[in-house]
Amino acid sequence: MRQILFASGIALFVSILLTPVLIKAFSRQGFGQEIRVEGPASHQSKRGTPTMGGVAIIAGIWAGYWGSHLIGIGYHADGPSVSGLLVLGLATALGGVGFMDDLIKIRKQRNLGLNKTAKLVGQFGAAIAFGFLALQFPGASGLTPGSTHVSYVRDITFLSMGAMVFILWTYFLVSAFSNAVNLTDGLDGLAAGSMSLALGAYVIITFWQYRNACETSAGQGCYDVRDPLDLALLCGAGAGACVGFLWWNAAPAKIFMGDTGSLALGGMLAGLSITTRTELLMVVIGALFVAEAASVLIQVAVFRSSRRRIFRMAPFHHHFELAGWAETTVIIRFWLLAAIASAIGLFLFYSEYLAAVGD
């Protein structure tokens, strides 16, 4: 537990101190955000706000994760694990794709960066590498970071797939969640606050899996998850980094995370869902992100088939703005929805455990 607190604290400290440095540096370089012309009129005042603040989030996660391990040496804690490094690597790789996307937007002074093909190729490469490596490196009990079974709170034994299908399934999850968080990042602090709540829920889940791991506490309801404690450190670092960044990103935002942060955090969610065997549960905990992505898909499908729009604008947080809600009202209410989704996810997780142990 001490290591988790260290990871969270270090990540928050680095993120909250590094972000204002980036604000000044990016402002001098003219690294300002371009705003969609068709968006809410109130957003046009945000044009030129520094972007690529996701650099501070990624730096905070790295510092929190590795710093907690360095501190842990003093009381003989376990070192970095394969599962933790894989998820960290996935988030960093997707952050790199997002960084390139943000850089192109800035240099060409437009709201579109990498074209769809280039972005998908980047996501594909990161996901395929993660999926392949997740099936390697068996631990002492033979567990690998990933599993060829679809999972809810643990593997669903009758939903098995081969290695190739698993890698494609990994690509789907990585692409879906990274793009979903990217779509959610449209209002000041919305993505950072919502991610803090989702990762906070995963700190509890991974720590509970550690306390009831089959490797150390075999019995009813135990979890076959490789390296749950190390994943808890990573979740704590992610939550701390998001909170630190939110200090500067809350409305009115002084910096945006950009695709650098949103793609990295979405990839982190996907990686966690695979390594913790909670792929379907993630749909509940990340329900806000799922709803944001679904609103875009629904809008496009309906418009192409009937030339009509379901929402005033998609993603649907803009729908409420155009309906007259203040931006801060939308943000706070969506944070509440994210909190409710995380609480429901934790309830489902613990309910499954109680059912497994027969209580």
C-alpha cells in the first residue's frame, strides 16, 4: 500500500510542477490549439491555448512508477514487472503517436493532424506489439500478462480464442479506448477528471486482486492475474498524474492534454483491462468514454442513412453545450456520471467476488 501512495504522490508532484513549465515553453513556441470552426462559439476564445500537455501526464506516470520502485528498494519490495512495463510501454507508444498528431496540427495550424491511415497504423503497431508480448513471459505459476480468453472480472472459460484472434481483439480494445478518450477530451478537464476516477477504481481492483491472488492466497474467489500489485502502482501513478494535470487543465484551461495525453490514457485503460482480466468490466467503469464514442458512431450512421442528426453535435458533450448548458455544468455532471460508472464497476467487481466465495 505504501508503494501505491508513493507512486500517486510522486506522479502528482511531477505533473503539477511540470505542467506550468510546459505552459510557458509551449506558449513561447506558439504551440497553440486550433479549434473546430463548427464547434460551440464559446470555444473560439480557447484558440491558441497551449496543447500537448499530455507530456506532463506521461512524465508523471513514468516518475511515479519508477520512483515508487526506487523507494521500495529500501524495504525489499518487488521490482518492476512485465505486466506493468507492457502497459506503461503501450501508453507511451500511443502518447508518441498523439504527440506526432499534435505537432502536425500546430505546424500546419489546423485542427486535423495525422491522417486517419497514419494514426491507425500507429495504433495498430502499438497494439500488435502489446498483444504479442502479453502472451509471452509466463510467471512462476505459468501465468502470462494476457489471456486468450475474453474476461469479465476473470477469464470466461468458454469464450476462448487463439493467439491471432487475441492480438486482433487487443487491437480493437486499444483502438476503441484510445479513440474514446480522445473524443472525450473536448471540454476543459473533462478527460483528465474522468480518467482520475476510472484509474482510482482500478487502484482498488488491482490491490484487491493482489490481496486475493491465487499465487499467494489460493482459495475460492482468488484471481489468476500476473503482477496485480505492480499494476496497482501504475494505476496510482496514472491517477496522480491526471489530478496534477487537472489543476492546470480545469476550466478555464491553461493547457490542453491534446492527443499526446488522450491516446496514452486510452491505451492505458485498454492495457489494464487485458492484464487484469477485466475487459468487459472496463466497459462499465469507462462507460462515459464508451458513451462519447457511441454518440459519434450513432451520429454518423444516422446522418449517412437519413441525412438527419440525433445530436446537435457529436461527441455528445457538445450537444448539451449547444442546448444551453454552461461548459462547467456539462463538465461537472459528466464527472458525476464517470464517478457513478466507476462505483457501479466496483460494485459489480466485489459482487462477483462474493458470489465466487459463496457469501
